[in-house]
Amino acid sequence: MQKKVILDVDTGVDDALGILLAVRSGEMDVLGITTVNGNVSLDQATKNTCKILQLLGMEQKIPVVKGANRPLMRSTFFEHRVHGKDGLGGALSDMLIHTKVADGHASDFIVDQVKQHAGEVTLVMTAPLTNLALAVMKYPDLIHQVKEVIVMGGVVQGFGNVTPTAEYNMYVDPEAAKIVFQAGFPALTLVGLDVTRKALLTEEHIRELGDSLLSRYIKESTADYMQRYYERNGVRACALHDPLAVGVALNKQLVTTRHYYVDVETKSELCDGQTVCDFQNRLSKEANVHVCTDVSADEFLQLFIHALRA
């Protein structure tokens, strides 16, 4: 049985790789892809998503639904430095889009699909959590009807990637993240930088993909992404942040998780967007998030390569 999944994306380089993995794995029934402001504008994220589906030949089978064009309470904050001006590192720049975007709003699509398939839908969120926060506010019973939520975001034991303390998705819309974390989802998994930084795609891995339309796209789209990672970390590779969240949806055994209370800082000049994990139960609050603390990186990378090479 394929797993029913909705992907929520702000399609930059690694979101695109996550979409590729979800579709090519053959194990996911992708009910739709919802887009949101984040790495790039809502319109650009939507265009990029359509391009990836066309690359896969799936544009007629998977609907794309636009969502929030800005965070709940804040101004937009794009990541062109990492993902390029177009979000895909310049790859697919000549592709003409012929995918028709579905009507409606992403938050309503999420609610409708979860109602229609109660207890079956996994939400894989690889962007700021604005769409899901809106969905929860519109329909609080969503938390009881979704199967699980997997969030790429945050960092609990390391440093941030946009400020010293904050991971990008949390930083862009911390108010939305706070709503989602405090909503009461019984199965919410946080795939943060603590584990995604260990899932590094190297040039050798790209060579393992062979020579195909997909492998050429991956090589082109990740070139600048790898260069930025090298400049910051001294390693010529790129972290597969968003694909790892998809990987966790495919196989929970890839990661080790611990159940903790996690909240998001929204009122700090220095630490906005920080995911605060109560490791020692200092706050005496019930655990609300399954936090990924370790990953079988080699196993995940082989899963990724096998799916995209197959």
C-alpha cells in the first residue's frame, strides 16, 4: 500500500530533491503539493514545483495548490544566496510551464484531503509552517484526523543556519511553528539540522546517479548549493535537509527519535526562531514532538540514490 502524503514546499533546491524522492520512491501516493512563501516567493515556489513535476512527467497526476504568500505576522525573508535567484540554482531556466495550478488555498486543500482520508494522510512539511498553522486555525480537529506530521525544521543541539540559533524554516515564520507545535498533534516528528547536516550529498553520490535527465538536473541545480556549503563548512557537499524529511516518511528506522517538549522563540531580538527543546523537563510540560537525534546517513543516501537512479 502506498502512503498517502501531502508535501508542503517552498521549492528551492532541496525541496525539489524531496519531491523527486517522494515520487520516484514508488511508495507514496502524493495527493497534492502545497506551496508557500519561503526560500523564494509563493509564485516562484509554485513555478518551481510545476517544473519539477513536468521533469517527472507527473504534472497531470499531482495537483499543485498555492498557499500563503507571506508569514503570519512578519515580512518575507528569501534565501536567494543559497538557492539562487530562481530557487533552483538556475536549472530548468528554459522550461516552459504548462501545468495548471489547482484552484483554492493550500490550507483548505490540506483540511479537505485529511477529512476525506481520515487517519491516513502524512503531511511532510519542508517549508515555513504557515499553511499548516492556517489549516489548524480553520479546523482544529485536523490534529486528530491526520496520520502524522513530519517537519523539516529547527535545530535543538547545534547552531542555526540563518542566525546563530535559528534554522531557516523556523526563523521565517516562528509564530506559525509555535501554533503547529502547540496544536496537540499526537504524531509530530521534527527532522532538524541535528540530523540533516549528517545527510550530505557529494559529487561522488551524483556520479552514482549515472547519466539521465534527472541526474543532470540534480548536478546542475546543486552546483552553487554545494559551493555555498563548502564556503561555510569546508566540505564540498550539500545537506539533504528536505529529502531526509521525505526519507523519514518512507522509513522511520532511518532515524533515532526522542519525545520532548519543544517550543519556538518568537519574542527575542537575538534568538527569534530558535527551537527550544526541554531535554530535562525543566518546564514540566507534556512532550509534544518526536525529535530526531541521530540518522543512519549512509542508509538514507543509498535509498535516495536508488530511487533516483532506478
